[in-house]
Amino acid sequence: MKVLSQLPIIFLLCKDPYKVSFFRTQFKDVYYIMDVDSCSAAIDWIKSSPIDLIFIDFYSLDEPLGNFCLHLRKILGKKKIPIFLISHIIQKSFITEALSAGVSDFIHEPLDTLEIHERILVQLRSSPLNRKVYALASKIKPPPSIPKHIDLLQHRSLMSNTVLKKIIETKKTTRPLSLYMVQVDRFIQMQKEFGESITKALMDQLELILQAHLRPHDFIIKESPSHYLILLPKTSARAAKIIAEDLRKDVSSTTIRVQDIEVLLTVSIGIISFEKDSPEDSKSFEQFELCLSRVEKALHLANQKGNTIVTAEPPEIG
């Protein structure tokens, strides 16, 4: 077990629980991870804590990127602490603006363990002030990357202790559980037509519509800019279909406005439900992995038609 003070410290600004889980799972033996979910909290921590590396998830920012990075650099003063920006935006204007504000390097999604480790070492090696941290980090073997043949959605979802805990709790009570995968139709076309910033604003408003259909014990996970995983404990297959159809109709009939643009979005939904008891942790893992695989196939079929719902076969529980 490594002593905390001996590990380089990564400071992560991120609201996405799965990106946080990725860093904590993939780098737990390499770096000490500190994470917050707001710019104000990040500023407070960085003012008072020793930091070696900063990672910012662009989609978690609650203030303009340029303003926030300039503020960070002002606080850091002469400290040459690398700032990495996580996003999938590759436009030259965006990159130029971020570099001018003080971003050191860019991490594009999907996240890759070895790529992040190598980019960290490049940044640390380039600055004399970071040689001590580089010497430590370079001696630590990074964890293996996620195998390319393993579906990223399944891997990231299974890393979530929250999801697993919810499943175990639900199955112990022998209550039903349903799972949605929701995909925004024509997302790539929207990006081309409206651009990244407008499309992101549209997705933010869509997420509010989805949230409005959730009950207190349901929860939604944003797996990508256009892809959502929704877990509905205590929800039978019949109830799940009714809720999904209501959600689909509400989305397709609600005009979303961003600046002077008005858009009617549609979504495709895959559903799977299971209602038998499976209290053991191992079976819950296996069952949920199987559910994810089947509901993803259902979503694929729904997405081929667009604006429709497909229900997957429930998995058998041994």
C-alpha cells in the first residue's frame, strides 16, 4: 500500500460519475485522485491544497472555460502545473482558445489509460519544476487499458458501485427492476448542422425532460453526449413500457429552444426488465452485464427505425 504523500496528486473537476470512476479505478495505484463537481469548489481546493496535475471535464464546467482557466493560472502563479482538458471537440478555434487560457494538453474521449499516462509524463518531463513528480510517476507501471473488444458502455457502467448497490438492494427485496438505454436520433447530423455548443445546449435541455419523468428512486446516467442509461428500481416490465412510451411522446412533442433555434428531438429506447430474485453480489454483476448487452441490442434495433421502443428478452437467472 503506497503512502498518500508519495503519490502524485491528480485534481479532477468532473460531474460525470463514470469519468470519476474511470480515474479512480484505472489510476488508484498510480496517483491520488481528488475530485470536485463545480468550478467554485475547484478554486477553493486549489488555493489550499498541494496539486501536481489538474484535469477538467469540459462538459462539467459551470462557467466559461477561458475565464476558469485564466483564474486557475492566476492562483497557481509561477507553478507550472499541467492542466488537461477532457472533451471530444477538435475544432482549431476551440483548441486555440483553450491553449491561450492556459490548458496544457487535451484528452479526447473515449478515455484511454495508457494515452493519459503518456501525456502526463510528457507534460511533467517538459518542466524542471515537475522533475520530482515525473521521476516518481515514470517509475510506476500504469494499469492496463480497457481491452478494445470489451464494450465501453458495459465496462464503465459495471464500474459504478452505485449501480451495483441499487441492483443488489432491489433484488434482495425481490422487487422488479427495469433498465432503459436512450439514444438521441440524428445526433451526428445535429452536430454538423448546429455546431458543438448549440448541440450541447440542446442535450442539456433534453436531459431535463428525461429527468422530469424520473421518480425519486430512479436515476439517469449520461453515458455520452447523446446516450443515456436509466435505471428504474421497483418497476415491472409493463410499467416500464408505459413510462418509456410517455417519455418518448413527451420528447417528440416538446420544442426545445436554444438562442434563435427551435428543434423537435426524437429518441429511440431499448428496455429490459427482470423480476426474479438474485441477491448475491456475483450474480447481480453477471445479471446486470447480461442486461446491458441485451438492452443495447434492443436499442440498436430501435435506433434503426428511429423514435421507437424495443423491449429485450429478460435474462434467465441461475
